[in-house]
Amino acid sequence: MDWVLLPTDALFFGLLALALVYGLRVARDPVQRTPWRAVFRRPTAAASAVVLAAFVLVAVLDSLHWRSGAPGGDSGAAYSGEVVSVLDRLLAPLRNGTEKTYSAPFATHGFVKETVALDGGRVVRVYPRLRHGGGGLADPGERGGDIARRAALGTVLGLAAWLPLALSALGWRARSAGRPLAEVARRVARGRTVMPWRTVLITGALVCVTVGVLGALSLNYHVFGTDKVGEDVLYQTIKSIRTGLLIGTLTTLVMLPFAVVLGLAAGYFRGWVDDVVQYLYTTLSSVPAVLLIAAAALMMDVYMANHPEAFASVTERADARLLFLCLILGITSWTSLCRLLRAETLKLRELAYVEAAVALGASAPRILRRHVLPNVMHIVVISVVLDFSALVLAEAVLSYIQIGVDPTTYSWGNMINSARLELAREPPVWWTLLAAMVFMFLLVLCANLFSDAVQAAFDPRRRGGAW
């Protein structure tokens, strides 16, 4: 087994490390800790954070890649061209449970009739029995009872997995508060805590139960059916989580240096620096972003076609296009934040503490780093969380018009694009579109609810009420 670190994997883990460092810094700084406490005191924000954490965990598992040994090769000497992840190994039943073609959710027979030759030479057209969907049933009529039993088993397994996590959280809370565990549990159950622990535990229970039920059902059924080539749609939807998160996070990582550096420089130095920065973002904003992204995507496609030797596998080729898309989206989306930071810096440079620092001989980089940047971070945080949802939706739109991620990459946009033709069938194949919309809706909704709480806590105009 040969571990493979894709460029997007390295950037994603680096971004998680930066988030961890920022979290530790917030925990040690009472000034920064206060608004974040206000965020998590909102039940909707706390519940959204639990769901977002589940999405991030899936993305982390899908970002640990390796290349398995090639069949017949010497141990450690030869490797296959297929790059798989930890999530692929966990979802092996879904990944390997392919059918011939379309099948509806929880179906036991195919969605399309096939020609079958019977004994005696008679030819009939029937709906064939699926190889994996309902494969453990002797009689397809028992499907309803089997689904109910498996759903109940998945619920029990989900609660069994949730219980140790809940007890650990309550135990940690009891130790930090210096109170007995039973008393803390009663206060949490009654909702008499400053932080909405009851909401957090209930949301965690719902997430664990959902995972348990889907896991129990998917062992014997295609919960969201299969696509044209017989691949499980639930597997595609779960694999698309990583793409959505990478688009929303890595694009932000690309955008922030441009917005922060140019916005602070334009507002603080003014003069010709301000003129140059304004010319840059005004010109860039005047060009439709879709045209720039389309042109860049076409250039990337031409490069890949002319240099196939630069990519060792299809996965690495698709990852390079995903990274390039993040770069293009970041380059074309920094202008709005730059405008906000420039305007805020123009105001801050006239305040007394900045003028005092200048009078004492402090250098411009030190003033920007110590006095200006900390006072505009609330704008950066609010913009980052608000832009995340827009970027996730942007990937779906770009993939729908076929200038987004590589067609071999699992993404909700590619699923919606393929569903465009499937809906034109008679009868229509609707479950691919439904699965992509459900997961995308859940991610975007949680991100929006969390961003609303962040905006309320960090916005100075609303800070008094939030704290």
C-alpha cells in the first residue's frame, strides 16, 4: 500500500490545521472567545455546527488516499493505478454493489425491462431481479417488513454509537463545572444550561441514527437507487461531500490573501496604491466571472490533453482540475471583500490609537498587523462564512453548464447535470436529482444558519444584543 497525498488533500489538511490553531488562540483570548460563545449559545448555530462537523468528518475520511498493490506484483514493488480513500473502504458494500443499469430506491427489480429467453424458445420482456437490491429476500413481497427491521436495527446501532459520545460530553461538562454527573445530566435534559447542550446532544443523536439507518438499509438495498451504469446513488452523494467542502474552503484560502493584503494596503496607504487596487478590482468585477472561469477551464483541458504524462492516474488528473477550479474561483471572488476591508481601513487609520502608533515611530507593516488587522477580522470572518454557501452552489451551477469539476469527479453538480437528461425519460429517473438536492440543501442550510449566528455575534452594530 502506497499512501498518496493529493494537492487538495494537503491544502485541506493545512486549512484544518490553521482552523485548529485559530481555535486554540480563541480559547486563550477572552476578547475573541466572547463572540464565539455568543455564536454557540444559539441553538440553531449549535445544531448546525454538529451537522457541519459530520460533513467535515466525511471529507477528512475521503481525503486519506492510498494506492493499493497491483495484482500479481511483488509486495511493495508494484501498485495499481486506482487511488482509493478510507471512505471508499468504509463504503465498500455501496461501491461494489453495482447493477446493470437504473433501479429505483429500495427496488428489488430493475427499472428497465430486459429480453429473456424462456425454455421452449419463447422470448419475453421482464423486469430483471437486481443482484444486490433486496438480494437477501427469498420473496420480494417481504420487502416492507425487511426494511422496517433493518431501520429499527440501524436506529439501535446509531443510539449505541451516540451514547458513549453523549456520556463523554456530559462527563467533560461535569468535570469543568465541578458538579456531579447526574446533576449536569438533569440540567441538560431540562435545557437549563447557558450553552444549548440539549440541542447539541439531540442533533448528535439524529445524526448517529441517520447514519445507522442508512448503513443498515444500504447493506441490502439501494436507498437512493442506481444510475445509468448501475452505480449506487447514495455512494455518489456521500462522495460528493468532499468536493462541495473543498470548493467552499479552498477557494476561501485562495481569496483571503488577495482581499486582505490589497484591501488593507489600499485603505492605509491611499494615493497611488489605492488607485492601483481600485483599478484592479474594478476591472476584474467588470468582466463576467463565468467567462473567466470558462476560459480558464478550457485552457486547463487543453493542457491536460497535451500533457497526459503529467498525471499518474485519473484521480490525480481530476484532482488537478478541482484545484484549478478553486484557484479560479478564488481569483474572481476576492473583490467584494477587498472593497469592505479598504473602506474599514480608511476609517481605522484616522483613529487616535493608529495616529499615536505613527507618532511613536511604528512601521506601517507593524501598524497594519497589530492595530488594523485585528479590528477588521470580524468582517473577514463574516464574509468567509457567508461566501461558503455561495461557493458550494456555484460548483453545482458550473458543473451543470459543464465548466466545473472533472466529469469523473463525484460532485452534486455533476449529479444534477446527469439528472437533466434522466428527467426527460419516460418514466423519469428522479432519484439522482433528489439525492443531490437533499444533501446540498442540508449542507447549505446549516452553513447559512451558522453564518447568521456568526454575523450577529461579530457585527459591531448588533454586538450589544448578541452578547
